[in-house]
Amino acid sequence: MIGRVRSKLPARAGRESADERWRGGEAWKAGLLAALLVLLAGCSWFSHQDMARATPEGLYRQGFEDYQAGRYERAIDNFQRVKEQYPLSPLALLAELGIADAHFSDKNYVEAEAAYMEFAGLHPTNDNLPYVLYQIGMCHYNQRSTIDRDQSETVRAQREFERLIARFPDSRFAFMAEKKLIDCRRNLAEQEFYVGRFYFRSKKYAAALKRFEGIARDYANLGLDYKVDYFLRETRRRLAEEEARKKAMGLTDTAPAAAPTP
């Protein structure tokens, strides 16, 4: 029967087959071991990365990288973790600034100002205080309105820049603040001129004159002098003409009536 027929292999061939099987098994075990080593190494690497990120240095570095990449919310989260979990670390102070800067770069100026103000309150003698005061001013500076709108933010920016210049006159941030202060003053002058010209066009010359005189007194040398001088002269001329007309009308009204003819 075909089923009972057994072919015989030479002994050498049988031994080679067994050797090959053994080597194949060993090769498979070696491959598995290599794979396990790679896997374990990978797990160790991830564990190391996680541990690094859990340190104040790792968290701060990650926050900085997020900030540089424009991922401001993630940067704030990492800086916040440094601040809350490692309050005694020197990086906690830098993380406070990082939170404020991330809000500022994300154009969340209200939150940024609050963070800068908190830093200034907690660290009144810190070397970074001139920068912080400058940034507080910039939070308002970047929210300025056009000259036909309310200028409250411009006034606040001006106040903060003046405070910085008064406290730290030799700081490079004071020099930068002086340039921004000129912009603020020009904005306020332009708004006064805008209102004054409105009164002038409406023929409310007394109100217009008050505005133009205020600009000449408080905002000289800001680029408005020529047009302000022109409107001052013109407004005074028209006021004088108006007064002359009123006087003439007054004389006519008070003149005695002519005697009736008999």
C-alpha cells in the first residue's frame, strides 16, 4: 500500500535536517529576542521622555517649544504646570513670564495684562520688571482705537509708558517706551483735532477754538503744528466776524425809532 511505504533518508541527510531545524529555531529565538530588546528599548525611551517632561526643566522646555511653534494654549498649560507643581524652582518665575507672553502673543491682551500685573506684584524688585511694565503698556497700546473712537486704551498706554520711564529711565525698555509714547500722544492730538474740525465745520467756532488751542498747548511738535496754526487763525477770524455781526445787529436793534412825521 502506498500508505505503508516509507522512504529512507541517508543518516547524514537526516542529521543535517535536524541541525537545520535547530538552527532555524535558534534563529527565530534570536529574532524574537532582538524584537523584544527593541521594544523594551523603545519603552525605556518613552519612559525617559515622560520623566524628562515631568521635571521643571522638561515642562519648561516643552512650553517654550510650544510657544515658538505658535501653540500658545499648550505653552500656557506647560508653563502653568511648572508654576503650580514646582513653585520653588527658578524656572517657576520664568514660567510666570511665559504665561503672560503666550497670552500676549495670542492677542489675549486682557489676560496678558493680568498675568504681567501679577508678576509685577509678586516680584517688585525683579530684573525683568522694566520689560513687564513695557508689556503692560503694550497690552493697551495694541488695543488703541481709531481717532473717531474712544481713546481710553491710548490714555492707559500713555500712563503705563510714563510710569516705566519715570521708574527706569536708563532701561532700554524706557527708550522703547518713549517711541510708543509719541504715538500715543499723536493719537490723542489727532482725536482732538478731529473733534475741533467737526466743531469748525458745524460753525461752532468757540468750541473749535478751545480744541485747537489745547492741541497747540499740550501736543506741540507732533506733526500737527502747521494745520493747527492754520485752523487757529481761521477760527479766530471767523469768530471775530461773528462777533462783529452780532454787534452790528445789536446796534440796529437798539437804535431809537424815528419820530413820526406830522
